[in-house]
Amino acid sequence: MKPLVSILIPAYNAAPWIGDTLASAIGQTWPRKEIIVVDDGSSDGTLMAAQPFASRNVRVISQQNQGPSAARNKGLELCQGDYIQYLDADDLLAADKIEKQMEIAEQCHGKRTLFSSAFGSFMYRVSKVHYWPTALWCDLSPVEWLLRKLGQNLFMQTSTWLVSRELTRAAGSWDTRLSLDDDGEYFCRVLLASSGVCFVENANVFYRASGSASLSNVDRSDKKMESQFLSMQLHVKYLRSLEESERVRTACVRYLQTWFIYFVQERPDLVTQLEKMAADLGGQLELPKLSNKYACLERFFGYGFAKRSRALLRGLKWDLMRSWDKALFRLENGQSSNRV
């Protein structure tokens, strides 16, 4: 009998997308699958949009809003799969994504291999998906994977992973303290328990890029900054537990420097802690430089104002791009409603 794959979908205010996401899960060519949707206290009708899909193989439940990590933990508690496929409620899987990865998994003699895949980003039109291969798109040992992630500021999208039940148990639960970068921290622990990453090139995920509206966007929220800081501490700890070397310390300092800009001027207390972390690693953090077009603002109004202006301009640019893509999506599909 083929192994059972559990597709776990945490959903919060995803009413416009959940139908398409569920259709991509139901349409998987892998024959043995179960799908569990955990509505995390949505207020926009997500539960109502998901319920028509309920069947023998599709379970839709609801809980009070507790965050995506708690929703994923609930799905893990309920699922029976030999392998776990996480799927964010606005993303899509290629029809053969799981099948392609399971073909490789069935050839492996152990259950400690972690499987990843290619992913491309889109806004509204899946036909316009863009793939941006990185240094993580290959087979790697846990330490090499984390070195590249931290040292080059790379990431692997949540839905790309396929995790065995054995690895899931070894990694433990999702950390509910984290409201930001919870997936990055969780898969670090999965990596630590794994024998390495097997990248399956022809298995695809379609990642809906939502920009400033994304839960993963680092804004001026204290909760998000504290979550990001905690995740950064844990990332450094995890990598150093695998190898203590000069190249590891250098990668960790680069990682801290990359994210340093989000804390400068906003959280002096966290800035001090980040500087101490870098010093303990044998490095030093520098005030992140803004591009020349913000130099005038910085000169007259200060670094903090120039940094916030940059964030605002980037957000406006992203919103304009999304609005344009949304208009083209509706035009191509003959839609005039506010469904999306």
C-alpha cells in the first residue's frame, strides 16, 4: 500500500484563495492523501468557503485565533500521514508535486531525508509565475544548507517541503511564541534531525507573494520584531550546534547584519543584544546604509525618517504592482466582482 500523505492547511482570513488552494491539494496525483484545513478564527468567511470541500478525505475544522503555528500543531495532532505536506492557504501545488517527491522518497532506505522542491512566485496570475533559483536548490547536508541560508540570506518556501512522520516527531511542535519566521525556525529543527536535503527539481510550488500584506512582512510591530529576534537567536544556535568554525561565525554575523536594519531606530534594546551577539561571534554590526536616493532625506530629517520613507515607498510600489496584476487577472478571466 502506498504511504499516506497528510496535507495540512492553516487558514486565516483566506476566503478569496482557500478554494483554489484546496482544489490544488485535492487534485494531487498521489493516490493516498488526506487534507486537513484548520481555520484559525477567521473573520472573513474562510470557514464557509472551505466547508463545501469537506469529504471523507478532506477535514475542515475551526479554532479560536491562536496564530499559524498553533493551527499547524492542531493539524499535526489530527493527521495520520506517513508524510506531511504543509500548504499555506493562499498557495498552490502543481498537480504532481507530491507524486514527484514521493517517487524519490520510496527509493530512500531511511526516513530521515528531507525533501524540498522548486517554487515560483506570483501575485494573481499563476501563468506569470517567476522562478528565481538559489543556492538552496540542490541536495545539501544540514550544515551546508543552513550556512547558505544564513550567509546568503536565502529561504525555502514552506510548501516546498515534504517531511516524513519520523522527522516530524524528531523536530517537535511548531513554536507558538513565534508570530514571524515560525516556518524558518521550525524547518531548522527538522534539518537538525535529518540526514540531509534532497531537492526534487521537477516538483513545483506556486507561492502567492502578498508583499506588505504578508504575515511574514517585518514592520514596526513590537510583536513581529521580538519574534524575528527570537528566531534569529535560534537560527544562530542551531547552526553552531552543527559546526563551530570561522565560516559558521562569519555566516552568522552576515545574517545578523542583513536583518539589523529592521531594528535600528525602532528597538534600541534589541539593537544592543544583536550587537552583543555579533561581538560574541567575533564580528561587528554596522549601521545599514540606505541608497543614494534617500541621502537627502537622511541629511535633513535623520536616518529613522529616511528608513521609514524607504519602507513606505516600497510598500506603495508593491501595492501598485498588485493592483495592476489584479486588474489584468480579472480582465483575463472576465471577472468584475470583488472575489479577489
